[in-house]
Amino acid sequence: SARLGAESDRIAFRNWFAFLAEAQYFTPPAARAPEILDCSSLVRYAYREALRSHDSGWAANANLILIPALPSVQQYRYPHTPTGPLLFAVAPQRYAEFADAQTLCRFNTFLVSRTLAQARRGDLLFFRQASETAQYHTMVVLDSSQVTPDRDKFVVYDTGREGSHDGQIKRLTYSELLQFPQPRWRPLPENQAFLGVFRWNILKD
């Protein structure tokens, strides 16, 4: 599987991945990337686009609220990766363009901590809710915003679509999430539904 060897590339990936996920929150629903339908599709979109060359051609088609002055990853330029366009491990030595939240957690990331304070920009929070139709759910750690000048730290996630209800992309501060009205969504060690802070395998040293 792919690994980013240079720290500059790991930083570039983190910044682009988090920015792309956050930018969808500020994008009107009709203008968002049409593939984004739930939490895992938001993550897959941001991961793939973070590995592209962010040149003028890409910017013209990205449909984003702004284009940040961030360096692109140099080692890989999607779809030119060790596994081509098949970015996500779905089983040992098997890769695909699609992976649900459970598969992202199991095969594409590794556990860092069960404490939110240990999260870094571009990490993921995973939850497993026994009562949910889609048991696994993920949120993107933004750390500080790259879109607004807020001093708070944030996460962003897609609530997903259920039945006739359209999902929403939400951005919450750490404090809002830690005090979420439903305790099962709080990223706290004592919450058994919180699986922890996970980091992409591509960022392993």
C-alpha cells in the first residue's frame, strides 16, 4: 500500500484532506460533489482529491468556494499511485475505489488514541453504534479551520441519508462534540461506541 515518505508530503496530504472535507460544509448542497452521500463518501472524496495535482485545470473543475495556496503531495499524483485509482484496501492485498466506514477503519487506518486531544489534522474519529442502520460512522478532524479565522478546533462529517431524509454536512467544535446531546456520539474514552482516533496508513512513518 502507499506510504508518503517525506514529512512535507504528509503535511500536504493532511492539509488538503482536511480542507477538502471542510470546504464541502461551506458549499451549497446543489453544488457539492455529487458522490458525497454519507460520512464515508465525504472521506473518500477528500482522500482522492488530496492526492491530485492541484493545478489550474483541477481548480477550474473543483467547484470549491476557494482554492488555498497549499503545496500538493509530490510523491503520488492520483491516479498514479502504487494501486492506481484503487485507493482503498478492502481486504489484505485487495484494493477498490469504494470502501465503507467499517472498511476504512479496519484496513486503511490505524488506532492512535481514544482521547480527542491526541488527534491531528486529517485524522478520523470512528464510532460504532449498535442501534444504527449503518453501524460505523466517521468524522474528519480539522483541527483549526482552513476556511474561517476561528480559533476553535473542529470536526466535520456527513450525517448520511436515511429514508426520505437528506443528510447534512455538519461542522462542530471539539467542545460541541464533547458535550453532544446524545452521549453515544461523544469522543470520550468511557463511551463504548467511540472506537477512537485513527490515522491513515498512508501517513505511517
